[in-house]
Amino acid sequence: MKKILTFLFILFIPAILLIAQDTRFTQNCDPTKEDINNVKMHANFRYGYISPNLIEQYPGSIPNTSNFWDYQTNGANLNQLWIFGDTVIVAYMSVDSTDPTGTSTRINWYIYSVDGGLTWTTPIQITFLPNRSAYPDLCPYLAGTDRNVVISGRKYNGSLSRGGAWSETMLGLGSFLSAFVPDPGRDLFGWYIGNNKYGGAYSSPDASSNDSLFYVKYDVSTNTFSNKTTFAVAPNNIFQNVRYRHTANATGTHQFVMWWDNTTGAYALRYKTTTDGGSTWTATAALQIAFGLNGTINGDVCSPWFGYDAAYKPGTNDWYCVWSTLYPTATGQNTSSPGGCKILLASPVVNGGVPVEVAGRTNMIIISDTINYFFNRAALQVGVTPVSHPSIAFSDDGSRIVVAFSAFQPGDSLDGFNFNDIWVTYSDNGGLNWATPWNLTNTQTWDELYPVLSPTGNTPNSFKIRFQATRGPGSQSFSNNAPVYRVYQIYQVFNPQGTGVKKSNSEVPEKFTLYQNYPNPFNPTTKIKFTIPQSANGENISIKVFDILGKEVADLFSGKINAGEYEVEFNGSKLSSGIYFYQLKSEKFIDTKRMILVK
């Protein structure tokens, strides 16, 4: 691999004399065809070679949302995607091409669709320069009968920075009221808890940078904050650089806050809960402690890292949380042990509260095969682990749990960092056992990170996800000093059972087409390509697989999809050898083809 990359590197050197860096692109301006035709490469003279250009658009990206900010979460996987019927709402950060670190141009935005993601509104700016904003945490709510949004995160007033919240006058209007949390410090992350209230956690450091963590409520009708409740004060159960996550049940009576205790050598993931809407809270408890509570999972020593998420199971008061882990040492955490790199899940109603391994050495070959995969790594993006930043969501009926996360691609890149893909797994028995994770994106030259599952609007065979994609790995916005690439915001619908619909061509077809699968015969996977014409925008379509008796054995996709050419993978590993039929069906079209599984 490295020999091939070295050869390609040599080929690129003469191009440096011909191509200059293009700085025409500003935030929230997707590239035009003229851009793509005229500028094919991007010169980055910090590294002395040509990096792949940012302007080749990622298939299926949300229009007018691409920009140059690529560090998304600041710890937790934030609420940046919500589904309400056909309404899809996405929040994101943006900077322009001259300011990838966001020093002067970083701003929060949101965008929405009212037809299931077929078309999108113009992006809505939450703040205006010079008052910046960052790390948007999005929660919709009903203001009377009208849909609205409250957004929290980091709020600036000139050089002043601390946690804050914004409430819209009406969804899509772009008119916000906003307020700061009571103390200087960092981001407010939370959840809408009903009765015009938004509950959340924020941190505030002292003169020695030791953090305290607080809980507050934001009243969206009066644009005011309540008095704070103290959760933790260093050095008790908290230290420096704290990261945290808050979630609530449907009515806000039950709430859950988790945070990363960054005490060197004794890293811990701690939490508190409330059952009375935040009036009183339990004593601090721990989910995992390095070299202590749950410090060994499936025979592997591991400790919590700060990529995590939490959610309540629909219709219940049961919280669930997921997080990534690393191998602990006396002085820190590292990726030296494949067994230490996991995605874990915990809930008081699962496995007696003992964490369950969702992904890692037990079910992912890129972790268990140390020779060909795990140690075939270059550098990981800042804050990212080999399996990283999990997001958790339920089907609306509560029958299926899905976890999405990022995982590294073995090998390296011209930029010296590993590419990442988005992976997915699911559980149908409440989180005790998990399907083998599968690669949703599976791209070789795109870096996909920070998956966020919608907390709502999911069925067992159709989940909604948002993630970011760039042409090169490594963070350009934080501390990696990586080459600058355009960052795309992606919205997709997928079937958690191992199939995902991916756009394979940007052209708009004139008619429906269902192609023959390839390979055929196959074992155990094959790809099915199909096209949807412009005239079918807004129609429900499905791709299903049937056995020779006509029994449905797989629902590869069911829902609405934009016009375009798509590809979906079918995995027949759980089926017997034989003849199967796959069918593309819409309101006005149906076609069926045969394929053969040979084991």
C-alpha cells in the first residue's frame, strides 16, 4: 500500500508547478459543475504536495451545507438530527475556507426538509458575526401547535464564550432569542423536557482549569435560565477537560447525565439521574472506572473515552448509554491493545447493569486481526479512537436498538492519517446481544466521521443517520494541522440489518431501471443497482428480497428517496444456497430479477 502511495505521490509532484490553491469557496456554498470542471486538485504547500480537491461533492450530501469545519462533537454525540414525520431537521457548524480553525467565522446553522429529505430549505444562520457560535445541540418542540427548535451549545459575545441556548420564534424563521448559562465556561448540552423547558449540563473551570459540572433549565418562553444545581466539583468525581451528555424521557420527568472524569490513570464514566423533572438527583454513580469497576470486559482491560451517547427507550423510563474505550495505563490511555478498543453499552435493565460489548475484538476483524488490520494504522484524527463516537437510537416501537459508530480503515493516506468509515450494528433483545457490525459507507477515499442517529422517526427496517464526510483524514479544524478539505453534511436512510442505500452517480435518470445484481452467483454478498427518475420524487419505493416460495427474506430499503442512481448491498450469510428474487417497487413501477446464492 505504501509503495503504491509513494508512486502516486511522485506523479503528483509536477502538478505543483501548475496548480495554485483555490480560495474562492466560502461557507455554505456547494461547488458548481464549473468549479468541479475547472479545479480538479487542491494545492497544500504546508506539506509540499497536492492533496485531493475538496470540491468533488459527496453523493447524497445535503445541499448548501458544505464548509470547512471538521471537528464536530466536543465529546458527546450531539443531537444534530431529528425526524418528525416528513420533517427532517439537521444542525451543523460552518467556517469558510480561509478559517478552518474557526477563529473568526465559526457559526451554528440548521436546515430542514418537509418532504423526508427529498428537498431542503435554505440554511438558517443561528448567530451573525462577529458573535460566533459552536457545537449545536438541537431539540425540536411544539410551541402551541407550531413546530419549533431550541438549540444549545457554545455562545459568544465578542471574546466572551460560555454555554448558551437559542430559541426560534418559529421553525424556519431565523429569528432567535438567546441567553448565557450562569457561569463562564463551556458548552450547554441537553434535551427538551416539556412545558417550555430545556434541561441540560454545562461545565465551568476554576483558575487552575479544574472543572465543575452544573445542571440548569432554560425557559424558551422567557429566554431565561433557572438557578443551577451542582453535580460535581474537582477533585471529587471530576477533574479537567470534562465531557458530558444529557438525555430525558418523553415527558422530561426522568433525566440522565453522564460525564467523563479525566483523572489521570483512573479515568471514569460517571452519571446522575432524576425522576422528578430535575428537582432532585441521585448520588453520583459510575459506569466504568479504569482498573476498577467494569474495568475488564470479556477478558480485556479497558477504560472509558469521551465519545458517547445516551437515550431513553421509547415508552419507558429506562435509560441506555454507549461509549468508546481505550487501553488504560498508569499515566494515560492509548490504542496499544486491540482488546482495549471497544464500543460498550450499559443500562440498569441490561445484564444487571454490567456493560455489554457492542463492537470490538469479539466481532470486528479490523480489531481482532492485529497483523493485517489493527496495527496497520497510521495516525487517527484527534479525539477519535479505532472504534469511536457511538450514537444510539431505538425504533419508535422500541423493538430494535441501533448503534452507529466510526471505525478506522487499515493502511494509511497521503496525509499521514487513517481514513474512517461509518459502521452499524443492532440488537433485537434489549441490548444484551448484538449483530456483527457492518460498514455502512465503505468508501476508500472519503473520510466519514461523527455519526448521529435520529432519536425519532425510525422503524425496525429504516433508521435515519447524519454524518460528515471529507476527502482527506485528520482534523484541519482542531490540533492535527491536516490539509484543508471541504466538509460535507450527509443524511441517509438505511436498514440496520446490513444494507444501506448509497448514491452511486450524480446524474438524474430519465426512467426507473433495476439492474442485474453483481456478482451473480454470489457468496455471501452482492450489490444491486437501480435508478429513480425525477418524476418519482416524493414516492415511496422499496427494494425487497424474496425466496423461491415468495416469502420476503430481506427489506433492503423502504421509504422516500431522491431521484438518482443508487446501489444497495445484500448479505445472504444467514440464508441457504438457492435462487432468490429481488424487487424494485414504487407507486407506479415494479420490476423483479433473479439471483443465485451459492455457498
